[in-house]
Amino acid sequence: MPIYRYEPTQEGAGCTHCHGGFEVTQALSAERLAVCPQCGAPVRRAVLPVSVGRSISALDDRAKSAGFSKLKRVGKGEYEKQY
């Protein structure tokens, strides 16, 4: 089940639970929350960026240690091996 983040619709409104936002695990078929479950303040679902959890440099290091090579394009149809 996905985790959704909710924030109060009014700046500075809400209780200690929803004031800074809160996360709820809900089924995809579940309806969005309209109010905070603890204080009843109106809330909206926040849109958050996706995080993959790995950096490009860490991925490059893992590929290099596994024996893969990285090629960099230097011209039309020309590549040079970086590692």
C-alpha cells in the first residue's frame, strides 16, 4: 500500500499531529482524507517528488566494481572509455 502525505489547507492551522504534515498508509482504492483524524482540521494530499534512494556516483561505482565499462561520447559515432 502506498504512503500518502497530508498537509493542512490553512497556514498555521491544525493540531500537533497535522501542523507540519503527516503520512498515512492507504489502499489505492481508499478515498482521500478531507480532515485530520485527530483534530478535524481540513487537510489536502501533498504531491511529493519521487526518490530512488541511490546517487549516480554510487551507481557508477557499483557498475565499475561489477566489471562494466562506461563510455563517453566525444563526437559523432566516437566514444572513449572512461573506466
